[in-house]
Amino acid sequence: MADLEGEKVLRKIGEAFKELSTTVNSQTPDLEVAPFSRACSLVSPLFGCLGIAFKFAEIDYVAKVDDLAEASKSIVTLQSLIDRDIEAKTVRKAGSHTRNLLRVKRGIDMVRILFEQILVTEGNSLKDPASKAYAQVFAPHHGWAIRKVVAAGMYALPTKAQLLKKLNEDESSARVQMQNYIVASAAVIIYIDKLFHARELGIDW
């Protein structure tokens, strides 16, 4: 992927999510839409690196992140973004910012679990880590047809070595950056889940 030439993608993702986690762990945890959507956009190339199995996720994720980036021009915080949709009674409508936020959160959660699994899985194959991440996050929300396509695509995943090469990382630097992202994104995901639960919206739709 030429667009990753020389880019330290994992470091950028780790640093961006670290900043978000600092905000959500602070006394006034008002997470702003602009830095959130910016951090999420840094994750997009990762889906591209995983090949055909996650093509659907890449297309869907990029579109939803773009929507949030656009929304950030007029809406400051994630809280007000959700509250506006509640007032307009559009929370669950296709294309609503709140629905898109939930989908984006799943994307960053899937990457978190993928990284966790990569760190604890021996060998060079990404099939187990990617399968587990997909099964936990996306599979419950996907119909049989998509699950079948993804399962087939798992055989075309890059190896761990190929993925790190695409991301311009060596094994030791990648471990550090993946760990940073795992910790920071977990705090952000918990924060977003709380926003939904506090408004009794649920997160399984």
C-alpha cells in the first residue's frame, strides 16, 4: 500500500487514542467529535491491510468515520451528537450520527481485540486473531451471507510479518504500539458504551 510508505501507522494510532483516553479519564470527560473522528480515521488503513476478509468493514467504517468528521463541523461533543438525534427521534435511523458512532466503535473494538490476539498468539498466521476478533464484534450483527464471505476471506489474510511490513513496523515496536492502542481504546470504548447506556439506548442494534 503506497499510501503507507514511510508512515508509522501504529504509532500514530497509539498516540491519537492515548490523547482520547486522557480526555475520557479526566474530571470533565467531554470527548469532542473532531479529535475522535480524526483518531478513528487513522485506523482505516489497518482494515485495508487485512485484505478481502475485511473489505466490507473498511468500506463501512470509512464512510461512517467520514460522516462523524463532517458532523464535527457543527457538533462539538459526542454527548451532544447523541442528544441531538434523541431530540430528533432519529437515533436508530440508517445514517444517523448516533448509529454511525456505534458502528465506528465496533470497528475500533475489533482492532483492539485483533491486537490483543496477535500479542498472545504464537506463529505468523493472523487467521486465529482475526477470526476471534470478527466473531466477538461483528459476527453477531451480520447475516449468514456476510459471515460466509468473511470466513472465506480469512484464508487470504496477510501473515503477521507481511502486516508489520505494510505498517512499517518491526516486531518489538509493533508490540509496544499495539499495547498502547489496546489500553487507550478500551477506555474510549467504555466511555462510548456509557453514553449509550446512560440514555438507555443499548448497544446491540
